[in-house]
Amino acid sequence: MLKYIFLIGLLMFSTPALALEEQAVYSTETYTIEDITSQIKNYTKTPDGGVAWEVFSETKESPYKITRDGEEWEGVKPEFTDTIKQFNGETVKMSGYMFPLDQTDEQSQFLFGPFPLSCPYHYHAPNSLTIEVHTDKPIKFTYDPITITGTLELVPEDYDYNTFYRLNDASIVK
């Protein structure tokens, strides 16, 4: 009798698990840049006098293929809008999150975007929403959003890293 109670209990508790195994566990759903951009307001705000991430998101990605050392490489390069071109070489202010490129407390070069870290290996944001930042004075790493200022450089072709933008001489706004 105890044996049957055990089997009934096992079936009762394992049936939901079996049903979950039959469901698809991977999603092939893709998100548009509009879907992604609509979420920015949930993570960071445009600072007074700053440039909104939405301006950057309008940059289109154009795929390319090149051959180097006999190997074919694929990537994307930017198609800048007239709006973002107005900021090229100008001092801009932005709010967002740091993605460190080395394991130090202070960062002189890092990636910057509108979303917090979700993976220690890869910043999960499109190229149009990722800025490569270079500072004169290192900035202490934080998981919290920060506001920085610097000179915006549009990068039309970067076949090594597919960088669209750089923020040079950047510093934190207190």
C-alpha cells in the first residue's frame, strides 16, 4: 500500500515537470530597436542639457563582409542620421551605465549604455546604443547609473570592434 501511495505522489508532483519539459524553453522572438528603445525610460533619464539615447538609436546598422588574412569577417557599420551628425565633435552629456573592460575598481576605458549590466562577458545592447568611453582621469566603477560628459566622436568604420561612437576626454558629472 505504501508503495502505491509513493507512486501516486510521484506522479502528482512530476506531472507538472513533465509538462514543462514539453514546452519550448528557447525563444526565437527578436526585438526591434523601437522595442528596445521604449525600455530606456525604465532605467535612465536624459539629464538636463543632455542628449537622449533615442537620438543614438536612430543610427541604422549596415551589414558588411571583409576578408582579412584569408578569412571572411562579418559585422555592421553605422548609417548616421543628420541629427546625430550635429553632435560629432561636440561636448555632450549622457546618463547611463558602465560596462567595464578590465577588472579594476577604476576605469579609464569602458562601454556605456542605457541599460544595467546583465552579463559579465557581453554588454547586451545594440551597437547604436553602446558608446566606447575614454577618460583622462579614471572613473570608479559602479553598477548605478552615472552621468558623464565628453567629446562625441562618430566612428564611420571600425572593422575591429564595430564601434559606432566614442566619448573622448570623458568625466563624471557630479
